[in-house]
Amino acid sequence: MVLLFSLALSLIAGGLPRTIIHAAGLTITGSGGWNETAYVQWSPVSNAEGYNVYVKPASASDANYQQIDTELIRRYPSYWRADAVGLAAGNYVMKVEARLSGGTTASGITNSISVTSHDRSGFAFSANSTYGTGSGAYQDNGTLKNGAQVLYVTSETAQTVTLDVKINSSGGVQTGVGLGAIMALRQKGYDTTPLAIRLIGKVTDDDMSGQLNSSGYLEVKGKNNYSEMNITIEGIGDDAYVYGWGLLLRYVGNVEVRNLGLMLFPDDGISMDTGNMNVWVHNNDIFYGSAGGDADQAKGDGSTDLKKGSTYITISHNHYWDSGKASLVGLSESSPFFVSFHHNWFDHSDSRHPRIRLASVHIYNNFFDGISKYGVGITTGGSAFVESNYFRHAKYPMMISLQGTDALGEEGTFSGENGGMIKAYNNLIVDAESIIYANSNAGTAPAHATSFDAYLASSRTETVPSSYKALVGGTPYNNFDTSVDTGVNGSDIDNVSAVEQIVTAEAGRLNKGDFAWEFNDAVDDASSALNSALMSAITSYATKLVSVGGNSNPTEPSPTPVPTATPTPTATPSPTATPSPTATPAPTATPTPTVTTPGSGYAHNFTTNGTVSDFFAIQGNLSTTKGTVVYNGLTLTQCLKVESSTSITFTTTETATLTLVFNTADGTKIKIDGISYPMKNGIVSVSLAPGAHTITKDSVTNLYYMELI
């Protein structure tokens, strides 16, 4: 079972300045930081049986090291690597510990690593939206939400990963087996526990057999429109791929998709289809999809499409690699909706950056880099605010259906629908074939008050007069950018002169991913044909990942939590790591003395102490296969299975608070003195009067830790 239950922080990383550090037989060859991520790389130690990796704030004492999940440690042909994710912005230090034969260790420590924040802006973070955030399983400071669960998905575990999901209003729990089955249980709508789904390496459609729908998508669906999901789907390191399949988001609220490479998807890469709210798609590398049946689908269909009432969406910092149709926004909506595109690198892609119906869309700080057909296209009464973008050799930077450039000739026509309106401000346009402004001769053709491509604003806050309307349909600009919260302030807009540098450095996956390709501007700027050499490189892509897991039993770090982030969950070993032992019956404990000092308290850690205690009398079976919990800085890998035969008895002479730590869904219950108490974020905390007390089963659950204070 590759499930992580977090009561705090989560960790991973991957990038490398070439700093080489030698320490006690272990050589760190690189380390670095990215957005809410730190990483370390090291040379194999010849006699190592496994590795543990830790992270702490650079200014904190060594007692604050937190152990990262074993799945975040990976082996490659000539090196090992670990990524620590879920870090708040700041400076960190990572420590690698090699476990050697004979019980000794060798370790190395990185220099200080600077970790930055993701750019949380745009409509997914608008105060007007239902959830106010698109951070999914994470808090807006980058750390996991309290009580978050973590699933690690590899090519080996996609069909076997398990998670207990709440499936009814009375707290009933069912175990989902396989990523698709888990998502199907979450669709029932009773379990909104924050969930981070972490993909490692290249996960193919064959690996996902039985987990995809009939069209080749992993469905992430809510019960009805805008259902609260609190899910993040993320890649680990620089080489995680959704390969041969796609993601379908439907009826979801608060979902994040990040740091993935998407290759050879069946139709759309990421389809936000129907009733989605607060979705944030960012820092992905989006390549060719599989060829569709139509002539214009040789590169696949939409890369990031959204439609049918999907609103308060941010699509940012993505790298589109020669996409045929980058993004459709709107299909058959009956009311306005809101979308942001910012800091995307449209790298020699053809069209739809985006192609808009009805929506109000804020498009800023994107790099349109060699666009063979058109940049922003708008129809059907939509309104787009296009500001501070760099259009380099974009044939037609902005188009409105049936007017302006679109009406110049058959070649330029992209739609036969009614028009919309574009407000343009402070864009840098180089080598465009045509751009016509309604009120200025600043474009490539004289201003035309009725047939134009955009209204050229004199300031970003200017209101477009209602006298400027779509030539066909008569729709004026709705001035959404001056009347609603767009999730971004003017001071947050980067200077247009810096857009190319910023976007080419920051768009796409961590450290630009592991896939290298250079376009030939002289050829590729004007060509909309499929690049056969690029397609060949995509279809022949092979992962260099050798194995997942540090192959070492976790050690217990200091109980002192990291002050700048919540503690990290750790995972059970992956299939490539040393397997966990099976559960064994626990011996019956004898009654223990009563509490005499509740102020200092009693604590019991099932990972380190099993069922042996000088205070609690414990009867039941232990297991190391039920997942891992992090609580108050402790990494807990063994639990007491709470079954019909399980009981814990103890006596206190003073009033005290009993705290129990589990890893099952909210609402799961435990009996204390015959009364059922539901858990919240894996915790049950009850005040007890002096006297004898008993803990017994209500629901089947797993108890990792208990304390009486």
C-alpha cells in the first residue's frame, strides 16, 4: 500500500547546481531549489544497503530534520536523487544518510538551498470564487493541508495503490484498489480529505490499464457541479509523465495539476469538461497528443481545453510544445465565466492561445513564440483583456471572428461565429502579419472603428466605451477586468520587456524537465505541420528511472516539528523497495500502574514499542502494511489494528486528555468507555475523568500513537 496520511508537511525535490560535497564516504553531486521544492543528488555508496533523506530549515538546529518519504528517493543509472516537496518559501538544508552493512552510516549535507513560492494568481485565486484557491491538497503557503493524504503512483503501483475512502454519510469506508477506483469512490462526494496524488517516472496507458475510462482518461469527477475535491495531481522531480493517456476533470472544485509531462494523450491533454471551479493547471510540459481523425488533429486535439460552465480557472507557467490547438475556452455555455492565462510559453504552437466563446479571459505575461496561425481568438460575445504579452513572429496576434484581420481573406478566417471583444494593453508585438486596432494606427494597418482586432487601451484600468462592439453580434466589451476580482494586481504584472526571459526560464516542469528539444525558428515559426523529428523523439522517449524507494527502514527523527512548514508524511516502501513485513499477533500485555503525573503524561508509539507498555494494557495485532503517519515530527510506520479483539485499558487518578492518532477517513469512529467518537484529520482527542478507561473498536481503523496529558 503506497498511501501517506499527513497531519502536517510533505517533502520532495530535484535540481542541481554542481556543488560537490564529500562527507564520510558519501558524495553529494548537486542540489537546488524550485517552487516549494528542494532536491539533492548523490553518487552511489558501494556498500550502502539503503538511503534515508532529511530536510530542515537552514537556520534550524539538527533536531529539526524531517525525514522525507522513501518514494521521493529514486535511483538512476549513475546517481541517486531525492526531492522534498511541500516546502514553504525559505532556505533549507538536506541531509542524505547511507545505511551501511554492519549498522554504520555515511552521510552528506547540502549547502543552503533557496526555495521559492509558486505564483498563485489569476482567477483560480479570486476572492469572488467559491473556494478562493486552486491549491488542491496544499495550503497557499505551499505546505500540505493538515490531515492530507498522499498517494504515490508509479508504473508498478498505478493498478495496486490503495486508499480507504469514506463512501456514505454514516462514515462507512471502502478501500479503493488502483488509482481509477480510488477516484471513483471519491466521486461519491462524502470524502473531501485533501489528497495529493504524486506521479513518479513515466506512467503509461498500459500501466493504467483498468484505471482509465473508455476514451483513455483518468476521471477526476465530483458528484455534481463544483464539488469540493481538494486534490493535487503532481509530478515528482523533472521526469514524471502522463504518457498515452489524459486527465478529465468534471464537476470538481479546488483541483491542482502541476509538474507533469503529457505525451500522446488520446484527445485533450487536460480536459476541464463541465462544472469545474477553482482549477489551477500550471508548470506542465504539454507535448503532442495522438493523431485524431480530423485533418487538423495530427498533433492531437486540445492541450488544455475547458468548457460547459468551468469557471475561475488559472492556466499558468505551462510549456506548450508545438501544440496544434493550445486551449479551447467555452463550448455551449449559457452564462459568463472567468479564466486566466499567464506566463505560458506557447512554443511554436499553431492556434487557440486561447480560442474563446462567451468567457471573460485575462491573458497576461505569456510568450507567444513563433505562432503559425493566430494567438488569441474570440467569438460569441466573449471579452478578453490581453496585456503585457510578448508576441514574437505570431502571424495574427489577436483576432475577432468575422471582422478585422479575420475578414481579410479566407486564409485568416478561424470561425464563422459572432464576434467578441478584445481589450489590448502594453503588448510587445514583433513581426506580426496583421494587427488592426479600433482606435489607433499603432498596429500593422490603419485603425478601423468598426472592423478591428482589438481596442488599444491607454492604461490597464481604462474602461472600453460601449460604442466599440463586435461587428457581427454587436456585443460590447464587458469591462470585467475593472469590475471583478481577477486574482491579480497591476503591481504583479511583469514588465513586458522581461516576459521572454521570465517565461522561458520558469514555464514547464522543474528545471525545464528532462526532455530537450530546440526548434528551428526559420522553419518552425511559420509551419503548422507536425514536426516528424519531434514526434519521433516523443514516441521513443524512455525513462532513465531505475527504481523508486530508498531501500532503507525509516528512522525516527527528532520530535521537534519544522517551524516553517507542517511535518511530512512518509510512505510505505514502493514495490522496488524492501517489502514491509506482514502483520504479526501482538502479545497480551499485563495491567499497568495508574497515572500519577498527568502533567508530564504518558505516550505510546506503536512503531517503536509495539504493544509493550508499562502503563497501557494493550491487546491486539500489529501491522506495518497500513501506511505511514507523521505526527509531531514522528514518522510512524507500525500501527495497532483496531478490530473486534482489540482493547486498550488504563487507569488515571487525575483528569487528563487522551489523544489518539489514526490514518483513516474523517468520520471513522473509535469507542472510548463505550462511547463512539469520530476522528477529524486522523485525530480523536477526549477529556477523561479520573478512573479506569477502555478503548475498543467501533469502526475498523489503524492506531499509530496515543498520549495522555
